[in-house]
Amino acid sequence: MDLDLRIKMNDRLFLRNPEDSVLGKKIVKHGLLLINKIGFEDFTFKKLAQEVNTTEASIYRYFENKHRLLVYIITWYWRFLEYKVLIGLNNVTDPKIKLQTIIKLIAEEPKPTQQQNDFLTETEAYQLVIWEGSKTYLTRNIGKDNKDRLFKPYKDLCESFAALIKEYNPKYKYPHSLASSIIEIAHSQNFFKQNLPSLTDFPKQQDDKKLIDFLLTLLFSTIAIN
């Protein structure tokens, strides 16, 4: 899906909006690429500064630390995915098809496109979520970060998913727990498929069809209408 849209970001994520300058966009774009290449633990602003031919001080003018940059990129992905869900469900009235659609959008790995983007791309952001997504909230600062509404896009996506579950079966008692669990399972199973294949039943699969089938089976067997 080739989309050229500007996603409104929480201004507590940055010190200076990176979308407002060429350097800011380079910092975010190359930050994403570098974290995907070397991992978040080995990523530093010094290394990023070398990638974009600037100084560490310049990067610190945009982001307080590397964790804020990580949360910024992951948040962008959740907002983008939420937008895809909105478009994907447009004019769909059957609750079952709605749930099938959102599962596919959550679990299917985005295909690379030829589109050149001076900012973030869905494919790279998806890989970051698979590898580093949990590091955005598994920190001692979770309380403050949550109070600053840094995780609102993720919670909004879970809320939309939970609402669809309730639409399908109004009597189901745990829609939010199931929605967030399935989103996490979708990404953890993709991570396991790539790195710990014995923890999945589809380690050699080149596409996500079996993962999607697993998630659909899990979802509909759990919320079956008696």
C-alpha cells in the first residue's frame, strides 16, 4: 500500500518535530534503518550521527534519548496500522469479515514497494516492531510514559479490535485481553519463526498464511457464539 500521509504524533515524544526539517526526517529514517541493522542495544546517537553526517548534539535537539526515538517510530507504525484498518474496514458490514480483515492486517508482513520515502516506510517499521516493539513499554518509566499518553495509538488499535469482537459476540467477557493478546502473539510468532523456529508450527513458511489461519482459529474458537 503506497500512502503519502502525515501522521500526527504526540509532541511529548520529541523535543523538536523531526517532520519539520530535512535533518529531522533523516534522523528518524536512518535511525530506523540502523536499529534494524545492528539492534537497539548497540544503537547509539553517535553511530546515527555518522550515518546522517551530523553531530550527536544535533540529534539530541530532536530526541531526549534513543528510547524516545524508538517509541516515536513504533508509535508511527501503530498509527499507520490503525489507518490501514480504518481503510480496510470501510464499507464492510459483516462482523466476521471485519475480524478476518483486521487479523490479516495485523499478521501479514508488509511487502516492500518501489516507493521512495524521505521519512518512514511501513516495511522497515514492521520489522522494528517484530524485533524491538516490547522494549517501548518494558521499562521502569512505563507509568510516566503512559501518563504522557505515549502508548495511545497502540491502545486505540486494541480498542478498535475489542469493539469488533464485541460486535461479533456481545456476550464475550474479555475482548480487550483477547485483542491485545492476539496482536502480541502475531508479532511474537513472526519473531519466533525467524529466530526460534521450534516455538512455532510454521518455521519454514515464506508467507503468513498459516500464521493468519492459526490466529483466526484462535480468535473464532475463543469467541464462538453458543
